[in-house]
Amino acid sequence: MRRRLIWLGTFISLVFLYIALQGIDFQEFLRDLQQANPLWLVPGVSVYFLTVGVRAWRWSVLLSPLKPIPAQRIFPLVVIGYMGNNIYPARIGELLRAYLLRRNEGVPIPSSLATVLIERVMDGLTMLGFVLIGLSATPLLQAEPRAGQALLLAGGVFVATSGVFLWLAFAPEQVNRLAHRALGRWLPSRLRDPLLGVVERFVQGAGGLRSRAGLARAILATLVVWLLETLKYACVALAFDLFLPFNGLMLVNGLSNLFTVIPGAPGAVGTFDAGGILGMRALGVGESLSAAYVLVLHVTLWLPVTALGLLLMLREGLRWSDLRRVEALPAAPQTPAK
């Protein structure tokens, strides 16, 4: 089964790469790569590691009802998790950090995976919000006034979805009763049981959000993470002498990460690139320059955290055989890659 998923993910990534690279002049693409100023990548990578630190703090907030754990002890686990996602199929990284959390801190794996699911829902909602904000920077919206009506409608859907998320977090008993009543009535057991498991995991993971302080900290951390990551996108853009509006880069950030929800090869190869190139083209950037920018962006997101993750993996005493144990754990939720 795992092998089939690997082949399917590889096929999906190749399809998205093929779509993304349509219309690109590869000689021009290589010239754009050669002209990029690598000095701008240094602050970009620094900002990215800062976002990883904020993610570690957010996870500590979500884990606090289970066990208070300082963010500095969680940081290595988050980095190792990213490394696992980047080099291993089926998003093993999320399971790997849950495995390490159980080994190091004694937190049960289902409980920590519940908090990971909450993280992913919050990230996904934020990315949707970024796309909505970023669309205002696209020439299409500026040239077509009626497109603003569609944007307004999409904004309403986003607000309603966020409201449902808050209701799910603050009314766990109602959510469980409603889920069992609705799913138990209409679905066969082979579909019902996995869906009920997701609902129960979500409710469990929302424990850190049921106080106003916990909710405020988690929301603040999520916004800071993605705004800082957009700043990283801006640093890479400056390496190509691209002076794009910040809300436009929010669009690129949102699309590239939302595309990673689609199952693909390790490191979101193809899916991330297709979303990023789509966003850049929507801002009016040429095909070849868009591809060069997204390639450098992807490498700077992938390489440093993967290298650090491998070093931390060695420090934690992990072996590659341990990943086989992780593979046997329940599947992790699909998520924005970074």
C-alpha cells in the first residue's frame, strides 16, 4: 500500500510540474537563475528559521492541556518533522514528531496528532485568507470590477468557515453528539469510523483553544508564522530584483502552500511549484522568471531545514530503522508543507 502511495504521489507531482512549466523558455529561465543575487537568500533563510521557532511555541500552546513543554524542547522535534516530510513519502514527518514527543515527553501519539490536526486547520484557514487578500494585487481584479463581487463572496465563505472552526473548538460535546448522530445514520461503518476518528481527534486537539488566552496565543502565533514566511518570499523576490507588493506575495504564499495539500512526492515537489508559479503569473510576472523564482524559493525552504533536521536526528539518537516504526502509525493529516 505504501509503495502504491509513493508511485501515485510521484505521478501527481510530475503532472503538476508539467502543467507548471508550460510556456517556459528554458534559456531565459537559466539566465534568470544566473542573475539572481544570493546574498538576499541569507536573511530569507534566517527569517524562515524564526518561523520554525514560532511554530514550536504554538505547538507548546496547543500541547499545554496535555503537558506543559517549553518551546525550546519542541523546536528540534518540529525541525525533524519537516526533514521527514521533505525526504520521506506520505508526510511521515508529522508522525515522526509525534513519535519523538511520546518518546521524550510521554505524550500519547493520538493526543499529539490531535494538536497537529488543529495546527493544519489553522494554517489552512490562514492561507485561504492570504489568497483572498492577495487577489486584490492581481491585474485581473483591478481590471474587472465584477471580480470584486466574487472576492466579497469568497470572503464571506472564509468568515463562515472560520466561525465553524471556532464553534468546533469551543463546543466539543455538541460536535461529538452531532457527528455521531449524522454520520452514524447515513454512512456505512467502513466510512463512518475513520470520519468519527478525525472529529474526535479534532475535538481533543482543540483543548488548548478553549480558553481565550490559549486561542489568542494560537491565532497570534499562526499569523506571525505566515507573515514572517511571506517576508521570506519577499527576500527571495529581491534576489531577482522583483519589487512585488506584500499582499501579492501573500497570494503566492497562500497558493503554493495550499497546493501542498494535494498528495505528491516528498518535499511537495511539483505541487508547491505549481501553486507558486500560478501566483507569480497572476501578479504579471513572466513564465520563465516565475519558474526561476519559485525554484530558488523551494530550494531555500527545503535545503536548510532538511540539513538541520538530519543533524538533530543524529543528536536524538534516531536511526532510519525507526522510520519503519513510524510508518506503522495512523496516517497524519494532509497539510500545508511549511
